[in-house]
Amino acid sequence: MSSDQPQSSAPDIDSHQGSLPRHVAIIMDGNNRWARKRGLPGEDGHRAGEQAVQTIIRQAATRGVEVLTLFAFSSENWRRPPEEVAHLMALFLKALGGRVEELHSKAVSIRFIGDRSAFSEDLQTGMAEAEALTAANTRMTVVIAVNYGGQWDIANAARRLAEKVAEGRLQPDQVTPEMLAPHIAMSDLPPPDLLIRTGGDQRISNFLLWQLAYSEFCFSPLLWPDFDAKAFDDALQDYAGRQRRFGRSGEEVASLKGE
């Protein structure tokens, strides 16, 4: 390889030898379809989805997952009907008020990623208070992506580097993936090992575009309110049977792991 070629930013295989993912990310899809199948209003589907969130948080903590990232509200979700968005915001605020203390009592840390500026002052205050209350907890970190988009995340990081270039603190030819990475959301956490998407669709919908570069994907046909502890365990078991190569051959990975 010539010296002017970009160097690989693949994670170190030695840090991924365990069969349990350190970081699981989930696209929680299917609340509305779950409600329609039952002849219920969409808000009932979202309420059922919120119950599923609590189930999966508990199961992830029980299994020893270090980080659980949930795609709660994308930057594209503002396109939904205003009444649905209003209900989602109300449910989100209620969940913050009712669940944060419970998670704090279980030593779970809460963090939010995304552009908070579009949310109400009450929601922004609630998010900040939840983060402050649980900041020192170490059992598991729950990251909630709200008004988040992967393209926004990368553009935001690129803007930070562009500011440094404009100020003369950085040369354009010094801009590398390694320089950009610290400005991407969750840069201080291990990258997602496993992405789960419920609802049957097989796409990532502008979620964690940078962070998912080397993740394993699991697409479940279950609608989110039906995704229970067993389904989560099934996804972990499927992950445990995979060989993560990070650009290497299977033989190279096996030799590095002493197999």
C-alpha cells in the first residue's frame, strides 16, 4: 500500500474477542403498525413501545451489556403528523419524569445525543437533569438518540474541523478519520458491536452512519412492542456465533485469537 493511501480505522480485533457485545444499538421500529394490527390508535402503539424499552433496558443490564443506544426520535420524524409528534413529546417527557429515578437506582447512566434545540424548554431541562443525576453510574450507559441523524452528526463534526482550519490551527491535509472521530457523538464510548432493527425493514435510516462502520446487523421481523427479553437474547446468541473480521481474512482472525 502506498503511503498516501488512507489508513484503516478498523477496531483492534483483540478488543472484540468476547461473545457478548459491549455496545448494542437498536432502531425501534413498528409501534404504529403494532397498533394498526390491533385496531388501536397510534398512541397506544407508542405506549406499548415505551414498555418494551424498559424490558430491553433491564435485559441488557442483566446480560452485562455496557452501552445500549436507542433510536427514539430521528431528525426525519418531524415530518410525521403534528398530533403524533406532540404525543411522542408528551410520552417522552412523562417517561423522563417516571423512569429516570428507577434507572438511577439501578446504577444506569443516561445520555442523550442529537440536536436538542428543537425541543421544548421543559424537555431540554429534563434531559439535562437526567444526565446530571445519573452521570456517575457505571453499571450500564443508556444512550437515547433524539432529533438525531447520522448525516447531521458527521456534518457537525466536519464543521468543528472546518473551524480549526479557518482559524489556522489545522491544515486541510491534516483532516483524517482519526481527526474527525473525537467530534462524532459517543466518541468516548465503545462503538456499537451489534445493531438490531425491529419491524422487518433492512436499512439503517440515517442512524449512527459513522459509528456503525464495523457493526454486525440483526434485522428482526418483530414489531418493536413485541420485541421482548427472549428476542433480545436470541439476537445476542446470533451475534455470538459470528466471526468479526474487520477487513481481515477468517484465517487471520482465527490466528490472532489463537484458534
